[in-house]
Amino acid sequence: MSAVAHDHDHHNPMEPTRSEQVKMNRLGLWVFCLSESFLFFALLGTRFYLWRNPVDGIIRPDLAQIPAFIFTGVLLASSYFMNRAEVAISKDDRTTFNYSMLLTAALGLVFLFGVVLVEWGLATGPELLLGDGAFGAVFYAMTGMHALHVIMGIALILIVWNNGRKGLYTAEDHWAVEACAIFWHYVDLVWVFFYPALYLIGTAIELHH
Amino acid sequence: MRTLYYIVTSALVRGLIGQGITAFVVYQGMVSLRNALGYDTTQGVYDEPSGVMAALISVIGFLLAAGVFTDWLKWIGGEDPPLKHGAQGRPEWTRYINVDVNHKVIGIQYGIASMVILLLGGLLAIIFRLELAMPGLQFLDGDAYNTLFSAHGIIMIVSIFSGIAAMINYLGPVMIGASDMSFPRLNAFSYWVSIPAATVLLSALVVGGWDTGWVAYPTHSTTTTMLGVQMFLLGFYINGFSSIASGLNMVVTTVYMRAKGMSYFRMPIFVWAAVSASILQATITQTVGLALTMVVAQRALGLEFFTPVTDPALIELGFPGGDPTLYQHLFWFYSHPAVYVWILPGLGVISELLPVFTRKPLFGYKWIALSSVGIALVGSIVWAHHMFTSGMPVTWKIPFMISTLFVAIPTGVKFFSWVATIWEGKMRFDTPMLFVLGAISVFLLGGLSGPILGTIATDMHLHDSYFVVGHFHATIFGGFVFPFFAAIYYWWPKATGKMYSEALGKLHFWIMVPGFWVMSLTQMRTGVLGMRRRIADYGPDLGIADEQALITVATLAIGWSILIMLYNLIVSLRSQEEAVPNPWGSRSPEFMSPSPLPEFNFDGPIQVIGEPYDYGLDDSTYVVPASAAGD
């Protein structure tokens, strides 16, 4: 993924041109998303394989609903600003691009802190412990694997924002911004599947500590 | 002196030093931190959570020190470094120990890595085969035997992955008329990340070994006290990055880098096999990664994925427990199709070489092409046939038995095509052709013993016996090892410009083929007679002592024959004589260019104007330089 628009002076006819390279980058990123989907579907499969009992069928831990709902809303809102940033750079609107990128990263950070401080209970005391059998294992694995991708996304957004500030992207050639947007929407989409699987689907089992 | 300087400053040596330093610093730091937090860090050969962290970070240390990330770090800073081509002012041979983006260099790097690792894995096998040659324990104890067979399994798997990557990298781009892969830097990353993965994996041998086999089933893998198991899991896991990145790269390359006129059904048939394998690699590898991560996490962090709930109070509350069969599903969802990743390129080599040596068109090109895709698709829905004895509802077993038997259909398509291609051909029995025919015979043995294991009733009897060992080795030797050797002999003059000794090549073949047949059939026989796999010993009253000794002798024969090949190839490199540009009379694009291939493969773009396999037809042309095509 080239973060930079460029045009080599001496183009070897055997090597791809910039526009051919961008087409390949795009397919490469989609294949990467496909690959990652196998990871996330395997995690979802794990959740439905383990979170069952003979009496209730599919179950879930009885976790606090309100914070998770709010943080999910924050993450979805961040996708809106990511899209806004991409549209802005394609219209050469630098101001909107800059603040939309920063806002996306900021909302991503709010989501991340929400997961780590509230859902994992680093600030409030955990509802679920790491060692709480299959509940703890699957909950921390799914939120943790997703959070890892959110961290990657935020880093990518900040890098691209910084390079955008230097004027490296144009309205015609801003592959890095597009790549950033595809990845961020993808990470968002994963949470759209994870949130109901963790918080909504199945009979709630009360936790005792 | 210059040579020593080039070696010491190479990416390989820098990377290894970087990895060692990082591992040491991170490990010491983690241990101090954990001591300060009040944890006990004196259990076992090393402190497990610290060791895991050190191993993971050490890979980044390797890649940074080797310079794999350099261009990407510059991009983060906003620069745009061009691709570096050539040896950067150093001798040509230093390209193979430095980070190089050329697909042919990377292909050869993979090839060398594959052969080195193959020798190591083979050596381990010979050690425990010597132990098994007689009943009773002679010179190994149980732990050593367990470590040896576990290491043999995973080391050979790493060697196979390097071997297919060697073929796909070297041949893929040039066969479709491209100058390189779509993502040359990512390609270099794929190769270089497999080196620190291999060091982590090999470190398992010195930090206590492990006794879980290469499958690492919980609950044994989550409770064993042989701490090499963590390094094995992490080395296996990190190798997955290499698989995913190179699979992705080859898919995109094939979609976008084909020469003008090269429609999908006019690509050399090997490319179809390579792409099918690459699609599998790019996707399913994720699930084994997850399975391995779960074991690592259960051991190091206490996440209990695989521990069933036993506390009656918790069961009363409705709490769910962990489940060891979950691991088996995730593991085999990858690891069964993984064997198709290994054999598809090999079967592609067979289809690629047969028309050349029979001087006839490949029979049923489209069927062969689509059978590769078919094997990849059907092969992805058969995984639970490894679990017939694992405690699965019978309603799950029957569909998996049926889908398993369905694999025979696309595989059968390939066999019939090979037979029809050979039919009434003008055969030439050069060394590569001999290995192709050997591959077909051995793969047939593996294929015919497959349905016996795919059928529930017979599998119940033969599960975990030496019959499985015989079947598995036949499929992998027939589907990978023999075709890989055929490919090495066939493209050796193309890659090096030198010709090996035909006599030594034939000697290699005539030792290895009977050696393998004896080994595999005898393994199957001892399995039927009651020999269990993964067991260090057997009773003399089983009546299989002679068979066991025979297997050991056959194994030694195979080992010696491979040494003959390496001797043959290395000696040929020193010969003054240049190989002819197209020794086999091939029509494939790579034989249009001089040997060894130039930096960008062709002088200029090429164009496809005919069918790829019209051997024996006088007025048919496959590829021409685009400048000569006239349009």
C-alpha cells in the first residue's frame, strides 16, 4: 500500500504503471479483508459453539447493556466521518479532510477506551474475569481481537492524516485514504456482527462473583 | 575477507543478531516486571508468559534489523522509495542472503530454505526410524522420541510450504508473462518472516522439547509441562503470516499481471494449480492461527477455551465450559485443506511436464484447470473426517464421509487426463519425466488408500495406526515431493544456466522410487497388523519387527538418494558448460528468454497468440514478443 502519489520518470514497460498498481492494491486489500473474515467468522463460530448449555440452548453472559450500546454507536459514527474524509479529499477539500480524519481517529479512541476501561473493567472493575470459563475466554478473545484491529486502524488513520497534511494526496490519486476507509469500514462491519453475538443473542446467564 | 564482510553484513545475519538481542532484552524485561508484580517466574525451563512475549517481539526485531520494514517505514514518514533492483554494488550471490524484491531471487531463497529444512526434518526421521528398527527402547527415551516425531512433522511442513512457495514464486509471474509479483515488497516480507518463525520453532527443541505431535490437541497441549510446546505453537503461528501474504500476492498477480492475450484458459496449467492453492492459503490459514492463539492464550493468560466445566454449582447456574473438540474443528478446517495447498502445485507440475515429454497436447485442459479449483473447494468441507473418533454426533459424521469421498472426483479427473495425455505419446524418459511418472504411481497409492480412511467404519479400526502414516506419506510424496524434485530437475537449467548429470539424476530416481514404495506399503501393513502411530516402541509379539527394520532401511535409501541429488546439483553449478536455452523443447513463456532469466524476465511485453499445449502441431505458436505480434 503506497501512501504516496508518485510518477516515476523512467517507466519500465515490464513494470506496472501507477494506475495499474492502484487497481492491484485495491484487489489486494479486498483479498486481505476476505482473509480476515475467516478469522472473525471462526471467532463467531467459537462463540456459538461454546456459549450453549443443555437447558437454555444458546446463552450469553448478562453484561451491562447501556455502555456497550453507546460505544457501538460511537464506532458507527466514526465510519460516517471516515467516509466524509474520503469524499472531501476527492473534492480537494483539505479542511474537511483534516478534521474528519482526526474526528474518526478520536471516535475510534473513545470506542477503544470504552472497551478497555469499561467493558474489560480496568476502570470500573470487571463483570467478567479472564478465567471465567468459556464466557471469559470468548469475550476477551473477541473484544481483544477486534480492539487490536481498531488500534491498527487508528494508527493507519493518523499516518494518512499526517501525510495528507503534507499534501501528498490529490483529488485524483489518494489511494492511501481509500485504503484507510476500506479498512476502517471493515473493522466497523466486524463489530456489527460481534456486538449482537456478545450482548444480544441468547438467554442471559446471571454472573455471580 | 570481502566474502566474510558480505556475509556478516547481510540481512540474514543482521536479522538473526537482531532477533537474538530482542528476545534476550524482552525476556529479561518481562521477567523483572513479573517479579516486581509478585508472580513466580521460576517454574519450568523458562518463564512461560515472558518467553511468549519475547518470541513474538523477537520476530519484529529480526525484520527491523534485516531491513524488511525499511521501505514501509519511509512511507509512514511520507517518502516514496523506489524498488531496488539488482545486487546494490555487491556480488550477485549476496542477493540470496539479503532482502531482495525480485520474485526469482525470492523463489530460489525459498528453494534453498526448503532443501535445508528438508534435510533437517529427514535427519530427525532417520534418528527415530533407527530407534524403531528393533523392538524395545535402544537409545531414545519417551520424551526424546516424542520431541523427534513432533519436530519431524512440523519441520517437514515448513519445508513443504517453502517448496511450494519456491515453485509459485519462481514460476508464477514468468509463466503469465509478468516481470514480478503485484507486491514485490510484500513478497520479500513473506519469505523473510518465515526465517524468524523457523528460529522460534527450532528453539522449541532446546527449551525442553514437546510431546504433542504437530497437531497439538488440547487438553494435552494446554497442560503438558514440556515447555517447548509454546515455541512450537508460536513458530507455527508466525509462519502463517508468510502463507497469507504470499497467497494474497499470487491471487492478485494472476488477476492483473497476465500478458496481453493470456486469458485465464490460456495460462500454463501450473498457474491454475498455484492460484487454487493460493486462494486456500490466503483464507483458511486464519483459522489455524486462531486455534494456535487459543492454546497459547490458555497456557499463558488462563483463557479457558478447552477446559470443560466440572464445578456442579456452575453447571447448575448454566455456565458454559470449554470444549477440546473446538480446537480440532478450527485446526482441521485449516490443516486438512492445507494438504491440498501442498499437493495442488505438485499436481500442476505433473500436468505441466507431461505434454512436454510426450509431445502431445494436454488432455482436457479446462477440466484440469477447474479440477484444481474443485479440489480446493471440496477439500475445504471435509475436515471433520479427522475427528470420527473424537466424539462427534453421527449426524455430523455422515456428511463429512460423503464430502470426503467426493474429493476423488476432481482428483480422478486429473488422473484420467494424465493417462490420456500419455496415451500414444512419443515419450522421452529424461529425469524430470521419470519423477513425474514416479509421482503419478506414488500418488495413486496414496489416493487408493484414502477412501479406506475416509469411510467411517474402516477409519474406526485404522485411526491413529501406521496405516494412516503410510497413506499420508504416499499422498505427500506423490503430490509434493516427487513433483517438486521433477520441477527442480526440469527448471534447473532455466534457473541456473547449468545442466546436471542425467546419470546421477536417474540413479536418484531408481533408488528413491522403490525405496518409497517399500516404505509406504510396509507402513500400511504394520498399521493393519496393529502398530500405533506416535508410539516409541512395539512388542516383539506383534510380529512386525522385520517390517519395521525394512521401513528403516527404505528410509535410509530415500535419505541417501536425496543426498545424491544435492551432490548432482551442486557439482553442476561449478561446471563450465552452459545449458542449452530450451533443453526440453517447451512452449512455455519462460523458455523464450535466456537462462538464467534476466531481471525483468523478458526484454519487452509478450503476447499470447495460440493455445499453450499444442505439442506436435507444426504451425501452432503460443507466445511471441508483443512487438512481433503486429497488433
